[in-house]
Amino acid sequence: LDEALAEKLSYETAPAAVVARRGDLAHADVIVVDPPRKGLCADVLKALLRPAPKPRKLVYVSCGFDALQRDLAALVAGRWRLDRVEGHVLFPGADHVETLAVLDEGG
């Protein structure tokens, strides 16, 4: 990885609700969420809906389509615009489709 790019990257390993309550999501350019089948917890959803100068892009990986629909409805009604949604079989031989949704700010 190019050193100049590496200096711009950070990776957080903490429960999503903890990161959301600290207000750290407002400082990210891109957020990737991969919640459990039940979807985003209330603290994370609330943080993603709060007005902020950042993030500019949200990538949502979902294994629970019903929760994804519910969360996307809330996100799009708030500050996000749905750019695209794709289905992927991430585990060869599985009959389960993971859904990848990409959202931009500006909903």
C-alpha cells in the first residue's frame, strides 16, 4: 500500500454501537457496515442519520434482506441516496445471497 494512502486510512475494531456513541462515524469518509441478520442497532442507525460533514459514502453488506429493507428505508428517508444494490453469493456452494448496497450522502 502506498505510504501516502496508508496515512489516510484507519480501521476501527470496536462494537459499532460504541463507535457510533463516541461520534466517530461523523469523521469517516466511507463507512462499511456488515450487521447481523437483525440489521443495524438503533445507536448506529441514529448516528448515520445525524447531520454531519462526513461520511460521503456508506457501504452496507447484508445477510438479512428484511432488515436491509427496513434500514435502507430509514437511511433514504434521512440523509442518504441509494446508488446501487447488488446480490452476491459470497460462499461458494451456499444457496444464500448477500446483498451489497452503496449509498451516497445527499438524501
